[in-house]
Amino acid sequence: MAESHFSNVADGYAAHRPRYPDALFSWLAAVAPGRSLVWEPGAGSGQASVGLAGYFDHVVATELSAEMLERAEAHPRVAYSVGVAEASGLPDHSVDLVAVAQALHWFDLDRFYTEVRRVLVPDGVLAAWSYGVLQLQGPEVNRVFQNFYTAIASWWPPERRHVEDGYRSIPFPFAALEHPPFQMMVRWPLDSLLGYCRSWSAVVRARKDNQPDPVEALESRLAPLWGDRGEHRIVSWPLSVRAGQMTP
């Protein structure tokens, strides 16, 4: 399913998706029982993979879409491969951390959780995180953006609802770990924001339905309010994290 939504926007996804905060990876390294091996299913174009490699010895990053992996950043401690989340191919009880960045809602959860239990070491950790709609610096530009997000809501795939509620409605049968708040923050010019929006599956689906390009409409409304097109505005997303330990 992930490939059907994202393969056609792989270039934009790799270029414009925000990176996750280092504080998240530091916390994951602190709660994992070891730092030898991470499995990251649904890795996309590696937005989290390199960050994980800064704290763990080896990262196995699997992704259904070969087009996404072709655009992933190379790193000596990251091994990328095409594969499904429900069958890692890793040895039993070999993984300290299973990390899922903005992808859990695409998985067959029963099969995935079975695979997680198989590969995790005792007291190993599964952590999944997501981010929803962004907030823009400046009340007027933020209002325009929120109206745009609402206007394209009907083109999101049904799984998007899990992102909207921070994965709270997804079953998570692991012993919960408390975590500090995390937030992503960047400073973007207008063109970076528009490029990010063009990587959305909802925008792709609207175009396939022969709708007027929703990002062009957003640009026409935002440009007069933005100021200099190259001006950098703060863009932020709160991160929602579900993390748990595999207990006997």
C-alpha cells in the first residue's frame, strides 16, 4: 500500500520531508537495552535512518518502494533493502530497537507485531512516531495553510486518521514507555513549504481526480502574505510517539 501512495512522489519526498530531532534518537538509544542493531521498517527515503545511525552500530532500513530507497542518503552504518514490514529476514532475538517513522498506519499490524516479537531481544523496544499538520509562523499565513489542509481532507487515504490522532487509536500491545515531548522545527522559504505539500499523497490523489492543482491555489493565497519569497519562516510539527518494551 505504501508504494502505491508514495512511489510517484519519491523525489519530492526525499527533498522536502523534514528530519526528526536528534533528541528523539538520543532518547531511543537511552531506553533500548543495547545499541547494536536497529530495524527500521517503512524507512521511506531514509529520513530517520541516518539519525538512528548516529546512536546505533547498525541500522537495517527496509522499505516497500524501491524508488524511495534509491533516493535515501548513504551511510556506512545503514543497510537499505526492499522489503515488507511483516517479514524482516533478520535472526530471532537480534534487534535492540524497532523504529517506525511515520509508517505504522500502513502495516498489517497483527503480522508486524508477530515479527517484532520474533526479532527483538529481551526487553527490546518498539517505537513508532508520527507527525500531523504543521503550524506556520505568523497568524495569517497559518490560517491560510490550515484552511488549505481542511480543503484537501477528502483526498487523504483512510489510514491518515491514525496520523491525525497520533496513533492513539492503533493497538499497541507492548509495555508503554514514558517519553519527553518532541517537536520537529525548521525554517523554510515559501518554495520549500510548497515542495513539502506536493509530496503529500492527498495532493497526488487530487490531481489524479483531475482537480485543479491545490498547491497552486495555496501558493496564490500565501505568496502575498509571505513577504519576500525567500524569507524563512518557522515551521513546526509536534511528534506523537508510541514506545513500548517487549516483556516476558
